[in-house]
Amino acid sequence: MPFDDFCESILPYRIGNESLDVSWREKLYNRYNPLLDSIRNKPESKDPVYVAKFLLNEIYKEKIYFTNSLPAGPNLGARVADLRSGTCREFTDMVTYIMRAVGIPCGTDFMIMRGDNNAAHFWNYFFDKEGNTWFCEPPVRTLREPLSLWSPKGKVYRQTFQVNRDIQKEFRKRKQKAHPTFHNALFKDVTKIYSNDAFEILPVPLEYVYEEYRDLENRMVYLCSSNRKEWIPIEVGFLDNDNLVFRDVEGDVVFRLGIYKENRLELISGPFLFERSSGNLRLFPQKNQLIDATFYYKYHLYDETFIFRTPDGVFEGSNDPHFFTEGYPVYDRKDSITVIYFGLPTYK
């Protein structure tokens, strides 16, 4: 494989900001390398993607626990291979450690914000023998081609061991302090790999910016995506004539613009929708404007696996601690019971 890819996808002794562990590679090698003996002499095993598929199946034969209960903070390190618990972030780290320990190029691709879904998202990338990218979204073990990633993305990045010097140069050239997300940018842009619909240039008219902020000459401006009650920068752009220009952005996401000033993000525009199919922008009402709106759901429903089970269903609840017995609701109609007719009528 190319030396630069080797330095980023196999060699690194850490993934992120976890505590250093000098023994993880040997431990995981001794644990997982013997599993490859059954395919080692097959002609197909010259393709790292073939080996990765095999090893993913072996990894997930052990039970895993998907949970959001782990506290936010630094990466957990190679112990995730023993814990086998967490969110997409921890499972992505687990697979990366194991793959790198046995010499399979692997790493982390991610979205700082997952479209309008109010959360980040992480998954593993791999290279086949031609150098093409494949990916899997832990804890799902299937490897797929990048264009099959369904999420509205906005931006996709690849985690790197080396700092992105190009981003640093831009901020130094403009003599500005970067937002913490971009201060030590340990990532590079791979949006084009995951989207044929990413616009090479997204021009946002200066008129979208609140009037008091329109003096943006030589200023870095952030394209921001929603995260519950705040907005998170996912890309950096600049003023070019009468447009703020951002590169390689996929649409169907609502954005706002911001600047980093006095150690905080300051929003300088109202929200606007970047339409993926047409490339058009639709600005929502600016400050001091009111409209009537009807909301049918809070989040996108494109990945809700239980939608088909919702009609004519029932959620049942009770103030009786013995309401559930062995997974079935058992209750006395004399009790005070709250019944909400909305979910799946699982129990009779």
C-alpha cells in the first residue's frame, strides 16, 4: 500500500486522545491473528477487504452492547476490545485497533454532525487492493461502497494522525483564531468519496447574513449544523465577491452561518435549507419575523426501523411497580393506569 496510507491507517499508536498504551498491538495481534489461519493461503486473502469481512464476522460473534450511557470524554483506548460497549464511536475504535493490530488498513470516517440528526456519527473505512474505499457502520458488520451511505451528510471527514496543515495555513494567513473543532484539525475532507451529489462550491449570498455582520472581508466564516440546542461548525469558508463560499457540501441539511469571536461561536445568519437535488437555498424568516408552522415530527424518519409498527399500536404504562412481569404487562384495572394509543400492540 502507499506509504502515506500506511502511516495513517496501520502505523499510528493511538486513535485520538486516549491514554497511551504500549502493549495494545501485541495483545490484540495474539488474540485475533490466529483467527486468520483458515483463510491465510486463499488467493482472495490478498485483498484486505476480503480479510476485513472475514475478521468482522469473527469479531461480532461475541456479544456487544450498544449504549449511550458512557460519559463524554476522551477515547477509551484499546480496552474497547474487551468492553465491547458504547456507541458508534467506541465500536469504530474497537474495529480500528483490531484491524491495525493484524495489519489491515483501517480507520475512522465521521460526520461532525449527522445532517439534521443532532448528533455526530462515526464508522470504519477500509481499502481494497486497488486502493478504493469501503466502509462499515459498527456494530453492523457489512462492508459497503461509500456511495451507499444513506445519511444526509453535509460534510464527511477522515480522521488522521497528522494535523491538516492546509487548514492551519488558512487561519494563519488571515490572522484569526480557529474554532476548537478546527484548531488542531486531525482530519481531512472525504465528502466527495461518499457523495455524487456534493456541490463542489456552495455559494451563500451575503444578504443571508445579518446586516450588522456583513463586513466579512478576510474573515473565516463557519457553516454550522444543528445539535439540539446549539449549532456546531462543520466547514470553514470565506467571502468571495458577494458570496460566502464553502466547498464540497451535500445538501438536504439546514445550516446557519457563524464566526468565532472572543472564544465563542457567534451566529450571523438565520437558518437556511440547502436543497440537495436542485442546489437551491431556502432562507427561513430572519430575526423579528414570525410565521405559522405545523410540525409532524422532530427528527428525520428515514432510518426509523419501527415506523411500520406504529399505526394502531399502543404504549401502556402504570404507577404499579409490578405492571411488568417477565416482559408482559400485568395490571389490575382498578389501578391508576395511563394508556397512550400510539405504539405497537405487542401484548394482549
